Amino acid sequence: MEQTEREKNSNSSASTYGYRHVQVLMLAFGMAIGYTLRVSLSVALIAMKTANSNNRNIRVHDWSLAIHGLVQSSFYWGYVTMQLPSGYLANTFSAAKLLGVGMLACSALNLLMPIVADEFGYEAVLALRVLMGVAQSCLLPCCHAILSRWAPPQERSRLGSFVINAAQFGTFTSMPIAGLLANSTVGWPGIFYFFGALGLLWSLLFLFIGSDEPSKDSRVSDEEAYYINFSIFRTAGSSGKRSIPWAAIFTSLPVWALTIIHGGNNYGYYTLVTTMPSYMESVSGFDVEGSGVISGLPYFVMWLLGFPFGILSDLAVRKGLSTRFVRNLNNTIGMWVPALALICLCLVDAITSSQVLSVAVFVVVVGINAAVSSGFQINHIDLSSNYAATLMSISNTAGNIVGVLAPIISGYIVQDEKNVSQWHTIFYITAAVYILTNFFFIIFGRGNVQPWNNDNTKIRTTSTTVNEVYSIEHNT
């Protein structure tokens, strides 16, 4: 009887605002700020090429497009290198503290960018961006580690997509803000000062509010903690610290499928986010400020669409559709529709050039990609709630190796920024990558908990066992 009453009380947490939502909101803001620190550079590099009419004291750095590609990709050199260590640390120690400290360091380094660029040149900027990548390498593994312990499976799509899509919120807000700052008296240095200071504020707040799991946080109610723990335990089995089954993970075909589609999606994402401002300026004829605003618009649409995709995905699972089907459907919408739009842009653009057409296509290409936030981007938690951070670090390593290559490849393909056919080559390659990598996931991807998640431990689903585990953890 006591167990039944406890379950009834805990179920009320499903429809009420709880401390899990505070964690999700903080993670979302952290994700957004993390991406502002990454992508605002693309607008800053354009602004650095010309003198600021409002402040002649601001230095000009007219670097080539190839150097721009190296500078933009250098962040990912450090980011990729530390993905696996970050995933291991997030699974083994405090993911919340690791995330707070990592973002604090990344933000502080961003504040140094104007001084480093003016005094030491692009070589030093490369080194600084590498260090920023090292510091921010913990972002996605830590977010997945925290989500795997705070997001009940029946809320996973909407809570997970809310956090993941916050990256687009950071992207679409950073570009127009960066454009405005670039044309103001503070100029391009103001871009780095503004977003660096914002990151410092978030980091300090998260170090106080952030939490690894509900069972060890006194600020969460007993009912909510029980509701979260029972939901996760019932689906994925026992939790806790344990050795990582590396051999089982690296020989798992669903993990390989997840890694490959992550790489394909990242190739398209980083190709567009790093080249779109230049394309809008050179081909479509927008100025720096207009390029920043227009380039940010597709990410605004992407952010908005992430919410309905998450809600509908949770609803579909509750109505009986398999998690695998829902993930495949979201990935297909999010990658094949953009691929088709890019191909159409190239075909139509060869006949006539139109600013409206370019903007519309980029809105579709980037906006519809929001569907993957309820697709492969939370599949790590589907496969293994216990090792979600490790899985994210693996797939994100591959994804960001591709992310390193994307702007470099674009920089060497586009030798003449006014040559439309060179831009079309980039778009055709991106479309092909989207199509092929999603096809691989459709065949080999999965949506169920993998056997190695519990490390040969028998999955127990009785309410009594869950209650015992909860009581032990919450009272220690």
C-alpha cells in the first residue's frame, strides 16, 4: 500500500514544474552560449577585413579565405582531441562541475581574442581557438550525462531536444548581435568581449545550480526524485558508477551507425554555419550586418521547429510507435529534406540568382534539420543511459573530426567567392553526405537499450527494488 501511494505521489511530478526543469533550462542556456562562442567568429572574421568607419583605431586583419577556414576549424582540433577524455570524466566524476569549469575557461579565453589577434597574428589566434576547443569539449558529453539522470524516458525527446536545439538559439542570436557589434564603435573586438562575458556569468551560476543527479540533490523533492529514478530504472535497469565496457561499445553496430550519422550531420551543419555569411555577402549581395541577420534566420527557424518535433516524438512513442521508427523518421526529415533543398538551390541558381530564393532555401535546409534533435542526437541515451556521455564523446569525436575538415574543404573549393559554381560544389557534396549517412542509420541504427548498458547485470523492474535503490541513494 505504501508503495502504491508513493507511486501516485510521484506521478504528480509528471505534470508539474520540478527541479529537473531548472537543470534542463540551465543546460539549454549553456548550450546556447557555447555555440555563440563558436559561431560568432564567422561574422567577426568578415568584419576584421575592412576598416570600421565608427572607430578608426580598430585594427584590420585582411586574412585569406583559406586562413579563415583554418581559424574556424582550429576550435575543433582541440575539441576533438579531448572528446573521449571528457566523456570518461563525465561518466566517472561530476559532469556538472566539469561543465561549469570547462565553460568558464572557454569564456575567459574568448575575452583574450582581440588582444591576441592584434599583437600576435592569426597563428596565435589558431592556438587560442584550439585551447577554447579543449575547454569546451565537455559540453555535449556532460549535457548527455546530466540528461540521462534527470530526463525520464517518457519526457526524453522534448527535454533532450530543448537542450540540443538551444545550440540553434545561440547560433541565430549570435550572428545578428555580432553584426550589430561589428558595425558599432566597439567593432569586431566587441563580439568577443560580449559573448565571453556572457559565458563567464553562466558558468559561475551553473557551478552553483548545476547538479549531477536528483538522488543526490537536496533541492529536489522526494516525489520528483522518485518519479525520475523509477522511470529511468524501469527502462534501463540499474545505474551507478561502473567500468566502461569499451570492447562491447566499439563492436556495437548501432553505435557505429550513430557515429556515422553524427559525422554526416556535422559535416552539413558546420559547412553551412561557417560559409553562409560569406555566401550571403559575396553571392547574394548582403552587407556584413545584413549577412549576419540573414545567416541567423535559418537557425531561428531551426530553434522554433525543435519544440514540436520533440513533443510529437514523445507523443508518438506513448501511442505505441517504436523508438527506432521515431528516430529514423526524424533523421530522414532532418537530413533528406535539406539535401533535396540544396540540390534544388543549385539547379535553380544556375538559371537565375535571387536573394529571396537563397534565403528561403537556407531556411529550409537549416530549419528542417531541427528534426535530428529528436533523432540521432538523443539516441545515445536510448542505447545506454549509463554510458550516454561516453557514447556522445565517441560519436562527437567523429562528428567533429568532420567538423574540422568541413570549413577547410570549403576554403579550398571556393577560390573565388564570386564564382557560384564553386559554391554549388560545396552544396552538392553536403547533400550527398546527408543522404548516405542517414541511409546507413536507417539500416543499422537501433532505439532500444543495448545489452552492455547493464554490464551483464540482470535488469530488475519490480517497484520494490526500485524503491530500495532510491531509498539508499537518496539518504546517503
